[in-house]
Amino acid sequence: MQKLKLYKLWFALGIAQIFIIIYLSLSPGTSSMPSILHVDKLYHFLAYMMVTLWFVQLCEQRLHWILLVSFILLGVVMEIIQGELGYRQFDFVDMLANAAGVASAVGLGRTRIVRLLPVLECYVLVGARVKNR
């Protein structure tokens, strides 16, 4: 795993993603889409895949199982809390979509996609050097 020079920035952006997921999970829903389409399951999958993939790039591969368990637990806890709110509802299928996104991200963590942040960092740092000239 390549050391990231902007690790604190990437970590902070990952934490921000977690807070966004929590906020969106607990705020009143405003979806106007018919529930027949179940598009929200795709959103659940993508949100949890993206945040897990982000942290997969920040952690050594031997720690990915911790990410797997942690983000699946986050999805479970969010659904349980939603079941207790008067304006949201518990949905087991949402939990499955969350877990599938997490598992997919951990699986992708074993591919070359984990080089995304180092490549992005290279562009950020090179761009910053060019502007300072």
C-alpha cells in the first residue's frame, strides 16, 4: 500500500461521507419516486460501496475485515434507528443492499482500484505545484 501525503484530508473526507450517510438515513425522506421501482436499494448499495471503498484505500488490506464488519454494522444500526423514528421505516432489504455494497467494496479492495486515491493525490499535488509557480 502506497503512503498518502494527504492522508488526513482523505480521512476527513471519508468521515464526511459517513456523516452524510447518517444524515440521509435519519432525515425525513423526500423521494417522489414510486416505491415499486426500488431505486432506493441501488442508492443504498452505491452509498455503502463508495464509503467503504474510500476507507479500503486508506487501510492496509489486513484491516479490511474491520471495515467490512464496521460498515455492515452501520447499515444495520441505521435501519434499526429508522424503525424507531415516526417518519422512517425499518427495511431489511435496505440492510441487505448496504451489506452488499460493503462486501463489493472490500472485494474491489483486492484489485487495482485501490490506487485511485494515490493517483488522485498525484494530480492534486502536481496541480498545486503548477499553480504556485
